[in-house]
Amino acid sequence: IIMEIELFYMLPWQCNNKKWFPDWIYYDIPITEIRKLINAIDNEQTVFNYPPFISKKLRELVAFSDDNNKLEKKIDQLTKQNIEFKEDLIKQNVELKQQLERIINYIGVEQG
């Protein structure tokens, strides 16, 4: 109500000043806080005078981060598997070298 009274007493150029009264206001908030707020709204654990509007795009962006975490876990898992395969290949390579040396020694071939 106070804002409306102040706007009434302002000149038109003051009321239309976009620096004073912007069309959009942007907030910087961590995604974990957004998730908590959306979960609280969905579970009806918050009280608002008017029901808040949460766009589908915002919900997708919040869920997208969950997918990123799943992908990071999958990448870590695949990296560990890659290291294990590499160690197995090195072990097999060493065993093959030892077998070749035994065969060469058994045959009696001299290495040059």
C-alpha cells in the first residue's frame, strides 16, 4: 500500500524509471536451497499468502543437476574399471614375457 501511495505522488518520469522500478528482479541462490524450497512447497510444508509458481524449466534445471551427479558417479565407476583393466593387462603382459623367456631358455636360443 505504501508503494502505491508513493507511486501516486511521483511524477510520470519517476514512475517509469526502470532503474528504480525494474520489470525483472534477479536473485542469486544456491541450487541446494532451490531444491529444499521446491520440496517444501511440494510437500506443503510452507505457508504462503498466494501459491508460488514454479516453472517446468526450473524443475528441469534442478533435476538436471541430479542427472549430472549420476553421470559423475558413472564416470568415476568407469575410470576405476579402466584402471583395473589396465592393471590386468600389465599383469598378463608380464606373465607372457616370463613364459616367452622360459620357452627361449628351454629351446636354448641365445639372445643377441
